[in-house]
Amino acid sequence: MSGAREEVGSPEGLWVNLTRERARSGRCVLCGKCASECSSFRLLGNEIYSPRGRMALIEKFLDGSLKPGKKFYSSIMNCLLCGACEKNCPSRVRPRLAVLLVRNAPLFEPHFQRHRQCLTMEMKDGYPALLFEKMGLKVPAEKIPTAQMRGEPCTIPSDSHHVFYFPGCMDDIFFKDSCRAAELLVRKLGYEFCLPSGVVCCGALHLFTGMLGGAQRIAMNNISALNASRNAPILCDCATCAATLRLYPELFPAGSEEEGLARKFAERVFVLTDWLDKAHLHSGMFRSLNGLSVAYDEPCTLRYDMCATSAPRRILSFLQGINLVKFPQDDCSAGLPLLFDAGEESAAAMIQRNKADFLKNNPVDILVTEDSFSRMWWQTNLAGEGRGKIQVMALSELLAQYLT
Ligand code: SF4
Ligand code: SF4
């Protein structure tokens, strides 16, 4: 990918072309439909935080008519990357994608410098352990996997009884139980569970920090690692990983060979619970939970990228004896911005604080998520507030515990 730039310099190159081609493929007609969907706009209450406001700033920036300053920076950094705006835009404008690509601009270099240094140093092994440590997440050395330690080669012939599991680096390092739970559930439905070797991080961390070249290399690595698995489904327990894998075609120029490969790959990606639902998981497979209170925190990426919100709710209804506690607001959680950049004033943090405050008055036994980044946020925050008694787990883990 010779044109890709993560060492930033002039605002020319592949990222500018991609931003133009992908995010501005439709022209914003200022209809405002997206504003009502945007939590960042609702919480921060200024047009620069609305999707169309962001697009207006980005257009001016790309045309060279805006000298980027604090306002531009704040607008871009406060996007939750939820993708809600892209679902209802009549002109097919892509504000979220534009925000992701424009983070490759020099303005963001100082902010992401240390993240980028860690990611650049570490990606030969595919696991950003050092970056996690910089984010305050302790990574025991023995837990850091290497590509050689993990999984099997993807040479198993593809047929309807094989599925491939993409663990993502967070799950692989911090939440190995969710991988074991996924395996139990998949096997219970009569499918072969394959944990492939050679796959690395999904690339969300690179995209988030504006390392477009790194994200492209990761995408091609994962696509080749799973190439021999042909058409078998690729399952992710983390909705952000799944959404990032689905975004791969957008990272390459239209009509390129890479885009074609990425498109075929993306069509095979599912969130685990959505696939389980399609594979006919049913209530007879679970025993009763004896009155456990459970809160479910829906990830934005599940709602807007994967459009897979009905499956987890249906599956939760299979668990007899569960008291499902609903959050009063309908806001979903933006996992990655939460863990990376949740200053007190950020929209992502505001949403999450409201949920945490609600749980203070409405205690639950278990909080389930389908996103590794928001799961980590919950674990660190509930523990920090002395409420470590609330168990935080992936929905798959809850299901696996109660399988008959
Ligand atoms: S919905 Fe699309 S066209 Fe309408 S204001 Fe938002 S970005 Fe512009
Ligand atoms: S991705 Fe989400 S937060 Fe960002 S502009 Fe779109 S709706 Fe708003």
C-alpha cells in the first residue's frame, strides 16, 4: 500500500482520496435527518457535533478552506463512531467513515503519538499489549499470545458444519473465557469450531488512531489467514471487531483487487449471538437462572454496523428465571472511544456514567455486553467504585454457564 500514510506530513495521499471517494460519495443536502440519531450532538448540543456539522468541517478541511484548530479537533474527537448517522442518510453520506479517515491528518498526530508508537512497535506479533498497558490495562506477560501459539491452520475444507472464530486481541488477552463459551455454544449446535492461526487484531485500534496504512495491512493479513476457510462463517464475540472486519472493503480504493477480496471476506462476518440465533439456538438448551438480575449493555456497533439487535434480546428471553433490568435511556455504548478517549466531557463517557448511576440504584447480579472495550470499561469502573460484586461478562459466557 505505497500511498498509505501513517507518518503524517502533508494532507495529500491515499487517505484524502479515500475520504473523498468513500465518505463523500454522496453530497450532504443538509436535511438534518442524521442529527436526531446522533448522541454526540444530543449530549453536547452544538452543530459542530452533529454529523452534518462534522461533514461540513471535513469538506472545508479537505478543500483547504479550513485551517484546522480546536473546534475541528473537538468535533472529530467527540464522534462516538457509532455509525447511526449513516443508516438514515438519504444522500448516502458517510460521516463516521470520514471521521475515521480524517484522523490520519497531521492535526491528530500529537494526540495519538504514543498510541501510534506502541501500535507500530508491536504489530509484528499482532497484539497491542504495550498499548493496553499505556491505557492502564495490566497485561500479564504469560497471557500475551503469539500467532504461533494460537489456533490451527485454516486448511479445513469449508462446509456448512464449520465455523471460524475471530477472537480479537482484547478477548485473546483479557477474556479467554468468552472464546471457550463460544466454542461450547457452537459445538452444542453441532458445528465444528475452528480457532484459526495467523489472525491478528481486527485493526479497530489503528483505524481509531488514524493509522490507515496499519489498518490496511492488518485487513490483508486477516483476509489471507482466513482465505483457505473459503465460505465458512467468521464469528466474533465483540461487535466492534465484527464491525471493523465488515468495514475492510472501505479501506481500499474502489475496484482494487484488495477491495474485492475484502468485500467477499466481510460478507462472511457475523456477531456470535446473531449467528447462534440463525443456527436455531433455542430455550430448551438452557436451565433456569433462579431469579438472577441481569442488565444488558448494547454496543453501538451491534446496533448500527451489524444491525443485529434482535438476536441477543431473543436469546436472553430463552433464559428462564432471569430478571432483565433495562436502562432507562435507549443509548447504546460506544466501546472503543470509551476506553481510548473518555474524558469526563466526552459524549461516550456521559452515556456510560448515566448507565453506571442507574445501576447504583438498581443493582444487578450480572452485566452482560457484546463488546470487549465496553466490557473492559465496566470492569474497571465497577471495580473502581467498590461494586466489584457485579459480574461483568460477555453474553456468550452467561449462555454457556446455563447450557443444559
Ligand atoms: S442525513 Fe445525510 S444529507 Fe441529511 S444532513 Fe445528515 S449527512 Fe447531510
Ligand atoms: S458516528 Fe455517531 S457520533 Fe459520529 S457523527 Fe455519526 S451519529 Fe454522530
